[in-house]
Amino acid sequence: MSAGYRPVGWNRSKLVYDAGIVAAVVIYVTLYLQLAPAFQGVTLPVDDAVARMQAFGTCAFLMLTVALSIGPLARLDRRFLPLLYNRRHLGVATAVVAAIHASHVLGWYYAFSPTDPYVALLSANTSYAQLLGFPFESLGIAALLILAVLAATSHDFWLAFLTPPVWKALHFGIYAAYALVVAHIGLGALQGGDGPLMGIVAALSVAAVVGLHLAAAAKGRRTIDTEATTAATAGWVEVAGADGLASGRAITVRFADGTAAAVFRDGDRLAAVSNVCAHQNGPLGEGRIVDGCVTCPWHGYQYRLLDGRAPPPFTERIATYELRRDGDRVLIDPRPNPPGTPTQGIAAKGADVVEAPALGEAPA
């Protein structure tokens, strides 16, 4: 959503993002074709067709690794947030590169098959009962099908049609695709004579993805533990540190039932909304106030702070929460108001608060 509350189509940030993806793929494939033969542990040099097949296959795997790493990186360091805004573009590009890899496989190994190439691919090796002879190609096919489904349903039409919970559950399939690709590469490395390099790269990539997710989860637990404490005042919850927030920033409060609210400071006023974006359940508390609206850090969806409503012509609404003071403490009622309910907020203490740095255009 733009500063003028107009839908953003293909803007500069998206074009730069996509240009970066294309440039990275071209550079990687070019370097692979030039440098990879020096690391091949085989007697005869790898054929050009096989090298192209490997280049696009390894490129797709590394792109998938990056896609899964962006989320935890953005939670660990806000400087990675620009990579998160259009991550779906990276997912679609990964599916395209994986499809190019598959087309090279079919074109080289099965082009002269007396049977249909797709039939030959699935029937040439059926040794599913053994490890070294396992048809690892089937794992790659399964991963490619998952990536194709995720790419085809990446548009917001499918998000609205399937509903956010179903859409989000479907797109968690990227982890299944990653596991299948890792198994595909691992078994292929065991059965091939290309040396251990790709197996080592795959192992390091998996370790990096797992490590980043664990680190982000640990940071999230520490943040919640230090940001909110329960107050013994009729079930209301104390919001520790709310008055010290920079304008435009928020503090996250998690309640006993597992729900969470984001308490924002906008100038000298504090107000609270649901921590869950109506778009893809993004964490609003990790975003900022931009153009007077709470802006989701994932895709730039915006809501007015005092009533939780997206500005016209948009119709999304999120729950609001009541705040009040008890002496020097800021308290929040854990019972949410219905989505779109207006609130007054409360005055924040301490006018000498440094403003948050201006945020660039948030992609929709």
C-alpha cells in the first residue's frame, strides 16, 4: 500500500528485487560452468549438458536455502527486512530454475528413450528397497511439484480464496520440498562419482537454516519474556518499557492464552492493536508506523492505529485493545475489542523520545 493509500502494483522495489534475483542466477550459473570442472572428482571431464544440469540444480537448492533463511535473518536483524517483503518472488524464481534443471535432465538422459521421457524417468529405476540404488530422481520430482504448487498459489488471490490459515499451512510445504531436495542431492552424491563437495555444501546449508531458525526462536522467547509481565490488577497485563519506545515503534505483549498485542507509540500517544496482520499473519509488532498507519514488516499492509482499520479503499480490519495507567505503569486489557473498534489510546510519558528513522516505501 503506497503513501497515498493506493494499491501498489509493480513498483521500483519489486523491479530491483527481481533484477537482483535474475542477476544472481546468471552470475552463479556462469561461474559454475567455468569453475566447477576443476572440482570434479571424475576421470573424464563432465559433459557440457551435464554441467548445465548441475548448475541449475545447485542454483535452485541454494535459492531455496536463502528463501528459508530470510525469515529468521529478518527477526535477528531488521536490516534483512527488505529481503522479506518480496520473498514470494524468490520462491517463484526458485521453482522456475528447478524446472529448467528438470528439463535438462529429461533432455539429456531421456531424449532418445523408446518410451515417453516422463514414463522412462519414473520407470527406469524402481529399486526403492535399497539405499545406494534408490531412485533419487523421484524425490526431486516431488520437490518440484511442491514448488510448482507454491509458485502457482503465491498470488494474493489464492490467499483470499483459501483464507490465510489454509494458505499459510499450504506454504509451509516449502520445508517438505527442502527436505526432499536435500535427500535428492544426498543420494545423488552417494551414487555419483563427482566427489563429496556437493554433499558438504548441502550439509552446511541445512545446518545454517536450522541454526538460524533456532536462533530466531530463542530471540523471540527472550523478547517476550522481557517485554511484558503480568499485573495483579483485575487480569490486566503490564506493558514494561512502553513509555520508553521510540515514536513509530512497538512492544509485543503475549497473553496467557497465546494471543499477542502490539503496543505502538505514535508521537505522545500509546495505543494497542493485534500483533497479527490480516494478510498473512505477519508480526505487526516488528513493523513501524508509516504515514500514520501501523505497517506490517512482511508485505507493507497498513492499519490505522486507533481503530485497526486499513485506510480506504481497503477493508481489512484487526482487533484493538484498551490501555490504561495505574500510577507509572501502562496496563493492557487482554480481552481484544472486535476488529475495527475505535479506541482513544493513552498519553505516553517523556516527550524527549528520539524519532524512529524514516522507512522507505513499504511494498504491498
